[in-house]
Amino acid sequence: MHRIGICGNFGVEQEEKITGQIVKTKIIRDQLRIHFGTENVLTINTSMWKRNPIRLFINCVRLSIVCNTILIMPAHNGIKIFAPLFNILCKVFKCKLQYSVIGGWIPELLKKDKKLHKSIESMDTVYVETKTMKNNLIELGLGNVVHMPNFKNIKIVSEKELRKNYSIPYRLCTFSRVSRDKGIIDAINAVYQINRKEGKKVFFLYIFGSIEQDFEDDFNQAIFNSDSSARYSGVVEFEESTEVLKDYFALIFPTYYEGEGFPGTIIDSFSSGLPVIASDWKYNKEIVTNWETGVIYSLDDNDRSIGLQEVLYLIYKNPELVISMKPNCIRKAKKYDSPEVMKKMIQRIRE
């Protein structure tokens, strides 16, 4: 009998803020329960764990005693605690230790932290979201790395559902945390500048996602300054994303967030048939194929020939470029369906 313990952030009930970390942790839990049985998948919720660290420690010990495999899913702030803790517990109680990395920050962290490097090197399996990240970790000496792309358990629209005709103003959207480092103000300004240049609303930007508290004032000011070119459209439950997004023209993903890995936003977009206009940041160009499932634009101020405004102007003049990519997005989305991707983890657990 396989009994799996998951230590990760499952969020807090009734909390509006839903992060990519919480979504992925819940999907992995649900998929493992399908394969191993609900009674054989036990969980520890690390949300706000610092309020009662002693209780958390006791629960971690209990989990290690009764489980064959421990899967940890901490973010940047928790990995230095949970990696060494479970390394010790799993050695004492003779259970396998696996780590599903959320985001793209772990290679840079391991270069600086030799103790953490040693701790993660001794784990049975480390799952990472991109091939580039896997190669970076192998170069750092890790031999336990498995590429397992991000995934979601959401509806993928059919090609029959795709609209063939769009009219001005083309409806664009963002679908991520609403924060400065997700590039939200850049997206608002780019749409505003195009509209101003053309003397009419050729694009309208809808912004979805939870607003970071320390960004709210600047965000509201940017919306106000956009001359009605953008609006905030609230938070969407992750399982409803494709129903909301499928009628939009394209998605803008202007991130420069340091911890970016394989963003779930891109899967939401592909599943909805939306090409992604993404910044050339971190691993985006590994995930978005230029002019096939989206467009990669430069963040370099010295290379504005392919900046965000230039890309928007190009697709405004040539909307068929976007429309022709929509079927490709749906086909690509099928590669990131959770039952398909989870086969790697399930196989490793059964070994």
C-alpha cells in the first residue's frame, strides 16, 4: 500500500487570494487521491505555519511515520525550513522524499546556499517545470531532477468554439496577480499609448486577478490615467478560467517577476484558445512558441523594435496573425492536462 504525505500551501478557506502555488498544490493532491485513494493521501497545510510552528513540527513527524512517500511543495520562504526537516525525518522513518518545485527561482538559490544544495541533492526526486531549469540544476550537480511541466485540471475549449471574427476594440486581458512585477502597469500603458496614437479605442484591456495590497493605489491611478482603455474585472475561480477567457482576442503576460517558472496563466490562455503576448523573461520563450502560440517581445529599452507597443500595433493592423494562432494554442494546451502530466510523478511514487 502506498501512502503519500503532501506538505504544501493549500490556502485558507474563504480567502479570495488564490495563487498559482495553491492551485498547483490542490491539483496534485486531487490527482494523487484519484490514483491512490483519498484515505492514502494525507496533507499538511503550511499556510500561515509560523503562527504555530510546534504544531507544524508535530504534524510533520506524524506524516513521516505513516507515509511511504513525502512530497513537499514549499515556495521560496519555506524551502530552507522544510527541505532539511523532511530530509532528517525521512531518513529516520525510512520514507522517500520528493520535491515539486513551484516557480523558477531554485537554481539561483542553490548557487548561493550550499547547505540547501546538499539537502535537495539528497532527495529522491526533484520535479521542475521547464527543461531549462532541469539543465541548470544538472549543471549544479543534481542527478535527481525530473522535468514535469506545469499543468491544470481545467476545460479546454474545442476548435469549434473559437470565434473567427473580431472587431475593434479588440479585447485583451491579463490573468495573474495584479502586482508591479507582473507588468500590469506596462500592459495598461501600452494599450493606452496605442489608442492615443490611433485617436480611437482599438484595444481594451480587462485585468483579472487578486490585487496586491501595496500595489492597489498605483494600480488604481494607472487605470484612471488610461483614459478608459483598461478596467479591473475581479478574481476568477481557477476552474472557470476558460469560460471567462475564451471570447477574448489575446492575453498579455508582461511579467518580470523574479520567481517566474512555468506560469499557470499561460495554460489558462492556451486552454481558452488565446495566444499569449509575453515578455522575454525567464522561461517564457520555452513555453510560448513565437508566432505559433503567441509572441515574445523584448523588455530591453535599447531594443524597442519588438517591444510590447510594437507588437500590439502589428496585430492591430494584422488581426489574422492572432486568429490563425488560436487553434495551435488549444492543441498545445492538451499537453498540460493534469492526468497526462501527473503520470511521471505517479510512476516515481510507485517505484
